[in-house]
Amino acid sequence: MRTLPGKGNSATKQLVDRILAAGQMTRQEYLHLTSMLLSTSKMTDEERSQINRIFDQIHAGRTKLVD
């Protein structure tokens, strides 16, 4: 089940916004976002897109993983 755009989890959006602004994320945050993508829980298209954006940033070297 998918929800309407703009109705996503604000906690996820806040986390994504913070990571993008800082240009870095902890390994714990990385694992949390990965598990969200792989879980069978209901996730909006917007949330999935936001998380994929973070992973794209990591792959491109614009966001770093820190301990």
C-alpha cells in the first residue's frame, strides 16, 4: 500500500535532510536506512526516494560514512 506524496514519515525526512546537509552519516544511520528499505513495512514512494537519494550520494562520494 502506498500513500500520497507529501504524507511520508517526517522523522525519515528529517533524518535525510540532516544527512544531506551534513554530508555525512553514521554507520548506525546507514544500517537503519538499509533495514527500512529491506523491511516489509509500509513505506511511501517519497520515503523510498529519499533513502535512495542518500545511497546515491554515498556512491558518488558526496556523503561520507563516519563511525
